[in-house]
Amino acid sequence: MRLSGIVQPATGILVALVGPAFAFFRMPCSSPLVVERADPVVNPGALSGHVHTIVGGSGFGFSMDYAQARAAACSTCFVKQDKSNYWVPSLYFHAPNGSFISVPQSGGATIYYQQRQNSTEKLIAFPPGLRILAGSSNLRHFVGDTASLAISYACLDFVHGGGPETHSFPTKNCPNGLRTQVFFPSCWDGVNLDSPDHKSHMSYPSTYNGGFCPDSHPKRFISLFYEFTWNINVFQNMWTGGKWPFVLSNGDDTGYGLHGDFVNGWDTSVLQQAIDTCTSNSGNLEDCPLLELYSNDVLQDCLVPPSVDEDVSGVLAALPGCNPIQSGPGNAVPQSGCGAPTTIGQPKKYFTDLTASKGWEYLGCGYDSNDQGARTLKGASNRDAGMTVEMCVDFCISKGFSIAGLEFSNECYCDNTLPAGRAPIPGVMGNCNKPCAGDVTETCGGGSRMSLYQKCTGSGSCENLASGVGNTVVTAPSATSQAPRPTTTPTTTVTSQSRDSTGTTRSSTLTAQQGSSVLATQQASGTAIATAASASPSSSALPDGWKPLGCYVDSVKPRTLGTWASNGKPVTSSGCVQECDNRGYKFAGTENSGQCFCGNSLQGAAVADSADCNMPCDGDNTQICGGSARLSVFIDGQPAARVAHHRRRRAHHI
């Protein structure tokens, strides 16, 4: 962090100001709550102009207020007494053919609460209903004022050093991530919880992160600072030329338009106690005992379903909303009329309504164990490459059971009882987001997460339990009104034109599953993404020199392949191999339908029966992505010199 207005090397370590060390605590947030065009500060009750990556409490919504924030059932940030929401614009890679590819995060975010007051000032907690905006989305040049100093970037390189922090985008790759940083104003006018420009009720002190508050804003809050880190290194072999290829979701390729929003959801009495009594300068939450912490499971399962009918991840023809790149130096001008959605839709549902067709109801997303002796549902089980919710429920009915659970896209389990501790958490959506192997429009659990259905009782009601935006229930449409579901995966084809160094116009095409991840899209190189006709991708569908090695046991501790390369989106074996190839690894492996790993050696590897690798990939059910504790392993047999040449050549194809 930069302190006292001095730009410091990007070490990721909080440094104290000159003088006595300032107390602070650092709150990790595990993953995004939702990524969509929502901003209840700037655009309450309407769509935002651009996509934001949002963390925090599940009370988040387009028209949220303090009461709704406090009613959240969970948060993606560790402190239970904090149901606030924090967000910044998302980041995209701008490919030379004109398309945009979402950049995965490295973790979620880190939120700092810092005590930066002077000896004459009393720090106070954020009042109920407070909203703050820091930064300016339309800015495209460095103004040099205090607010501009509060926006910065750290290019993380733990081996060679990332260099000084900057107020615009860096100009080089950041091997350990690009960290976007926003420091919020801490001086309040003492009256208004918001203002027409969402800024005037707040002010920075005499320096953006310290000094004295002006007379117009005499009240001093604890200082708020965001860090969101993006894994731009996965695109290192896709740059063409020296131009920085990343852009914020608002069409900013300079970095000056970075901004952050905050909606208070704290139990204000607890925050005030933390300010008054938690005076350690360690930053550790454990050094503030009054703060209660969520478990990692709750953090990972805390999600809000998106309500905007548009793709915001994978390969996109344009940035979501109307956001052409505007490089400045003049301020960007908001655009409209590009055909992007303009209305808020119904929250996406992650269950299938069987209340009318079968008399079964959705219970929610529950927990399972990979230990065969500790399965949540033990009565009967079935695994099928054509698995759907209806197939699983019918199977359990045929076996005489009243509870059905689906997991890992193609697994079905049955029982008549649900063990304590494995049931869905009330109000928590859960990480059941894997498409069913037999119908990608349905959801069949997740990794150690079960989509649970139960036979309705004759005397009680028959209704689905689901969580939604602002803790409202998402009700499924009647089964009789649902349109027939397609059985093939939707695809997006992006065609664009660019000029090469000779001035010749060239066309290029990217084809990918809608919403597909970087893993599935980086293999595009002027041709359509390969989909294997057989269970294992043929060598022709893999990068030059790669070939299947077989099915191996994943030892887990340590992992057979030590580098995790998944990012929560649909995975294919061919896409995983391409990802590992892009990163320079010799081995690639897929597991549990949707996990991708890379490495340069197989640690403690043991060959497994080929039949054990039997799970269809969640990104292409014609390919196999390992099994439970089983890896579908691939190896790169190319000589090193040919590998380097191949990667240089491929880097110019996208």
C-alpha cells in the first residue's frame, strides 16, 4: 500500500505511517457474491451502465436499503456482524480480434479497516444507511487531486518485484496478479447518508489516507480500503505487441476510471466497539475477539443469483452494457442504444420445478462428503452420463425413497432422511451450480454440494425453497408453462476484423459455450474451439505435442498436480490442457467434472483403472474430466525449443 502520499513497492504488506503504528484489521472476502450490472448507489432500482464484481452480504439488491442489508443470511466476507457490500468494476482482456474475455480473480477481495485519526479526533462507526462512492468512472486522465491519489494499481511479481504502484494501468504482465486498489474518503459532514453525486457528503482528509478533516466535514470515520486482485497472468502468451490489453468493464483502458462503492451493512454498535477496543496493528481478525467469523463453507456458498439476462463472462463480442473503449484524455461520455438489456429481470433459478409434474419440492443446496462411508444420502445411488433432475428423482422413486440429491453433474443419491449438519442453510443459495450432464439448462449440484429434492407430503404445502436478491424467495414458473429445454449447449461465435502490420484486413472467429471460462476460450486461435467426438479429446483437439496419459489417482495431500487452474466456470479436458500449455506446464489433469490442475511432475502418482475416470466434463459432456479422486492426465511431449516456438506462434492467433 501507498502511505503518506508516497508510492511504495507493491509488496502486499501494510506499512505504518511515520509515527506510532496505526491499528487496523484486514477482512478477506472469499469470492464474488455476484457479477452483474448492478449498482444500488449510483443506479438504485435500475441497471448499472457497466458490470461490477460484488462481495459481501446476501442482502445485496438493486434497490437495497440498510434493513435489507442487515437481513442478509450470509456474506462472502469473514465477519458475521458485517453484512455490508463492496464492489468495483470487473476486468476484461481485449483480444486483438476485438472480442473481450473476462479475467478471473485471484481470490475475492481484501477489505481494510484502518484507524487513521489524529490525536484530537474521535473515530466513529459508519451510521445505518451510509453509502460512499470513491473514484470517477468517466475519468480518463490523472487529475492530481486527493481523490485521484486514492486510486492505484499494484503489479504483483513476488520473484522480481513489481515496481512502484501506479495511478494508471501498468504496462507489463503481473505474474502474481494485478491488484486494483481504492482508498475511500473518511471525513463526513455529520448529516447526510448520501448526496446527489454520492460524494459531497464525504471528503478526503488533507492527504487521501491521513491528515485532518476539513471544517465542512468534521466527523471522522474509520478508513476503508479495498484490494481486488486479477489473474492477468493467464493471458501472458496472448498479447500481441506491447500495448496493454486489459480494460475495465466501463470501457476504460487507462485505469483512471477505477472506482469503488460501499453500502453499510454493519451492526454499528459492534463496529464502534471494534474501533474502540481492537487496537492491534497486526491486521488479524483473530486479534479482535468480538468479531465473529463465518466458516469457509458459508463464504463459498453465499451467492446471489444474477437478474440481468446477459452474458458477463467468457468470450464476449462487446463489453456488457454500452461501453465502447474510450481512451481519453477527455472524460468518457455515457453511451446508450446499443441493444444491451435495459431492464432488470427475474433472478436466475438453480433448481428445476417438479411440484406439479412429480409432486417433489426443492429443499436447497446441501453438503456431501467424498468419503463413501460418510455420504449424506446412503440409500441408493446412480451415475449416468445423461443425468437430469427428473432422471434422478425417478430413480429414487423407483427405489422407494423420498429424498433425492444430485452432485458433480452426473451423480444421483437417495435416502429417506437427511443427516444433521448436511441440510441446506436457510437463506443461503449454496454452491450448487454445475450443469447436469444430460441437460445443461438444469443444475445437478456441485463439488461436495447436493441439489436436494424431497417428495411432498400429502398434508403440507408443496413449494420450492430458494434464496434470491434481498432475501426474497425466487418462485419457479409452473411446470406446465416452461418452454422445452434444449439438449445442446448454447454457443457464442464472435467474429471481428483487425488489421495486421501490413494493413491487410483479417477476420478471426472465436466460438465458445455461452458464459464459458477462460479455460474453455483460450484455446481459440482463429478457429472454432474443438469439441471431442469421443470421451477423451483426440490428439488433434489438443495443443501440438499433447496426448492423453491415462487415469491416475489424485493423492490430494499433496495433490498429484499441484497448481489449481479452475475458476468456477465450465471446464473441458481440452480446455484444461490448453490452459496448462499456456502457463508452460508439462502435465494437465481434470477431475470431478469441473476441476483443472497443472504441474511439471506427477507427485505420488498411481495409475488407476481407466473406468474410474468416468465423469463427463461440465463444459462438454462428450469429454471426460476424471472422476472422484481420479485425474484424467495429459502430457506435453514436445521438445522445449518447439514448445517455445509454438507458443509464440499461437500468441498471434487471438
